[in-house]
Amino acid sequence: MEVAYFDCFSGISGDMTLGALLDLGMEIKVFKNEVKKLQLTGYTIEVKHITRHNIAATDVYIKILDSQPHRSYQDIKQIIASSKLSEKIKTTSIKIFEQLARAEGKIHKIDFEKVHFHEVGAIDSIIDIVGTAILIDYYKIKKIYSSALPLGKGFVDCAHGKLPLPAPATVELAKNIPVYQTNRQQEMVTPTGAAIISTLATVFGDMPHMKISKIGYGSGKIESSYPNLLRIYLGELDKKRK
């Protein structure tokens, strides 16, 4: 059975997840053609192969070219549902977005279906989440394991103003997931990253006994004194030692 282990030693975000999964080998052209099935416009996806602390990694940039409308969870659900993506990818994407919307709704005390994603018209979140679902399906990953999640300290500025770290939505999504506090004064687990891992991973803890076939590294955007990377192992469970 094809499985993946998310080694979140530096945290997890949407772009880190995309980068690490693309680093496992899916052709960029094939990935972009799948994303185009969403029929969204006004953006470009730029994928760079870089190094972080002498480790080769993949970095994904989503550039907004035109102004984007504010989109609610219902708007995004409709975009995904009406796309030409496979039903499996649609289901996974909507499930992740629902998790994120429910967390935001609880924090702001509004119906999750009415939650609006303000950041650049939610284009970033849409591509991060749907792109992740596309890649998980492409590699035929049946089960996802994850390490515990490290949490940073401090504050972050966003559409809602200045928020404490970890962000309230991140904390809400991290319920029942092993986490630990670090001294790093930065956002290590974003709400999108927390939504992705809390929805997809079924087991948290040490890496399972597995035969590793590929390793991917996805880069974060914050310059740090440590490798700001997400590492994903792809392989098969060791049938002799599950």
C-alpha cells in the first residue's frame, strides 16, 4: 500500500505541502494542466528548484495578476464541484476546505458556509488545497502519517488584523493532534497547512515501518536560521512490521 509520511520538523503550510509533493516527481506541466480544470483566471503558478541550508527543495509561488473577488466557502465549493477534476479530487478538496471553514466559522462565530476567504480572493488557498488533492491522487497515496506539529510564537498580520501565533484557526484545527511549543518567533503551522494535515493524516507520531521510494522537500517563504522545509517520504508499508 502506497503511503506518505509528513515530517513537519519546521511546520507546514499550503505552499510547503505543494512544494514537497511536487518535489516527489510529478511533472510541473501535468500539474498545471490539472489545476486549469478549476477554470480560474488571473494568476500564474511559478515553481522553482532552490536550496535551503544546502538541501535541494521545491518552492511554489502563486502570483495574482488580476483583482480577485472575496470568496465564501460556498463559492469555493461551487468552483470545485463544477470543475472538470475527478470526483475523488473534488471530494478531498471540499473536505479540506470544509475543515478550514468550520474552524474559521467557530473563531468568528458565524455559519461555516458563510465564511469568506479574504486573502487575495482565496486563490492561494484554492490552489494549495486542490493542488494537494491532485498530487495525493496522482501518487495513489492510500494513507498519510504525520509527525507532531511544532508551533511558533508571536503575532501575525492578516485580513482580520493582528493575531496571536499560532493563529486561532490553526489551534482549532490542531485539536486532538500532537503538537509542541517552540521558541521560534514566527508562524510555523498556517491554517491552510493545519487544515490539510488534520484532514488527510490518520496517524500522528513516529514514522511507520516503511520502504521509502522517494523523498520530497518543500520550502517555506520565511528566511530562517534553520531549514524551513517540509519533508515528505513516499513509499510502501513494511508488511512484516506494520
